[in-house]
Amino acid sequence: MYSFRNDYAEGAHPAILKLMLDTNNEQAIGYGEDNYCRQARELIREEIKCAKADIYFVSGGTQANLLAIAAALRPHEAVIAADCGHICVHEAGAVEATGHKIIMVAASDGKLKPDIVLPLLKLHEGDHHMVKPRLVYISNSTEVGTVYDAQELAALHRFCHEHDLLLYVDGARLGVALTASGNHLTMAEMAAYTDCFSIGGTKNGALIGEALVVVDDTLKRDFIYQVKQRGALLAKGRLLGQQFLALFSEGLFYENARHANQEAQHLKDGLQKLGYNLLSDSPTNQQFVVMARPGAEFFMQKYQCELWQDGQDELVLRFVTSWATPSWAIDELLNDFAIYRQAKGK
């Protein structure tokens, strides 16, 4: 049973494993002060064209989000996020557990825009009986596979600064966002148009790890204490640094993401030719197929995939590709979709 359930089912790209194996017997200083972490930080600073950025390597996406948000907020301050945002539905209340409310707002395409955020600010304005919005959380790509272009991100960033808000971007799937067809947003623009953002390694071929990029000077102060206090400062920090050293040394970060996108678009094109409806027009590695219940149940028995929406008559299945997804797996999946369509007519 082939798995399309997520983009981290495989271990790690061979180049990363080779670097870890080749350096396994070397001794290195701990807690991210080793040469691998230093080199990886410099490569990322060069890529984002922001020499002043502070960069921390942490184990996973929830940890990155928690650190970025908790370090930014005072006790009475809150986060604004789309209701489908990862911090709202997939992180077991990690942000709320720090005492900060998440103000959720509906976003049909998964993206927040100034006109969506503004009414929330007006609702909370000047009322000290309510929490005070201070940070806007978005993800790129979003939970429904859509992406922000440079103009959208710049506009949101400008809006945030006009209203004394910080902008944080969850980049767990940043690779597929930046390499999506038609996208022109760059890594340098990510640094220019955000106050803090993460670069996902776990979902882009790394064995483990996210890079947390802190751009805003006010967030940098004592940030390392937050990292240590919340258990994110690993003694064997070299392991995290090596992931990103390999990913950013020769363009592997983008190569992995492009492959995931290409196979996902292979799937998308095939599904559309067969007449299947998709939940969103995703140019990234997540594809959401709308199916009648019998068909959805058939595919959930034959493949590992995510039941994304469970409606009365129609279900939505999520299929995710990765850096390691082979074309033959997509061909087999599309062949099954074709056979089922021909046999059942839906």
C-alpha cells in the first residue's frame, strides 16, 4: 500500500545521510555552536540576502511555531490566524498552552489578507477587557496547498507594520511554495516581507529539523533563552545543522521541492483529465480530491491518504507527494482513478 498521507514518510535524502555518516566520528561542540550549524547559517543568510538575521535550528514545525509566537507576545497579546492554520488544528493547543489566545478567521483559500484581518483589529480596538492582537500567523504554502505571491506578502507585511502587528510565516512547506509553477516569490523576499519565518526541512527531505529565521530586531533579544527554556536547544545540534548544510549547499532544498511539485502536478493534471473535482487549485504538493463516499472509501482502503473533509455525501481526500515520490506511483494511482471512474461513473 503506497502512502500519499504526508511528505515526511521517507527517511531522508541520501546526500544528507551521507554527510551525517561521513562526519559521524568527528567530535563537535554542542548546542548549535558547531561548524556545521555555523556554515548552514551563513548559507541561509546568503540565500535570504539578510546578513543580520538570527537563525536557530529546532527539531520540528510545532516547536518552531511555538518559539516564534511565545517569544513575540506579552501575556495579554494574541495571534490572528486562518481557521485552517496549523497552529489551530494540528498542534494540540501548543500556542494556547503558553497563555495566548488564537483569534481565528475564515479564509476559503487558506490565505489571510488585510481586508480579512482589519475587522478583527477594529473589534478588539481599545478594549482592555479583550486580548490585544499583536501577531499575524500565516503559512506558505497554506494548509490547502495555495501560495502567497510577492505582492500579497508585501501588502500583508505593510499592513501589519501600519497596525503595530508582527508577521510570522510558518514555512514548513516553504520549499514547495517557492518552487510552485507561476510563483515569483523568493527566499530574499521572505526575509524582506516578514518579521520571522521558518524554513521547513522535515517535509523537504531532511531527517529532522526546521530553521527559524528571526529578522525583526525586537524579537532577537534573549531569544536564545526561549529556545533553551522550551527544550529546543539540542546538545547534538550538529545533526540539525547538517540537514540544512546539505539542503542549501548545492540547491538540494529547491531540487527536492520541485520534484514533489512536479509529481503532484502530474497527479493534478491526470485527475482533471479524468473529470475529478479538486477542492483547491493547488500548485504545490498537496492535492485534494472531491469524491462520493463509496469512491473515497475505496481509495482509502487501497492507499494511505488523508481524509480531509467528511461530508454527508461527498468526501475530500488529500494526496501528498514528496521529494522521493516516484512517477510510477502516480501512474498507478491515476490508473486506479481511471478504472474506478469507468466502472462506477463517479
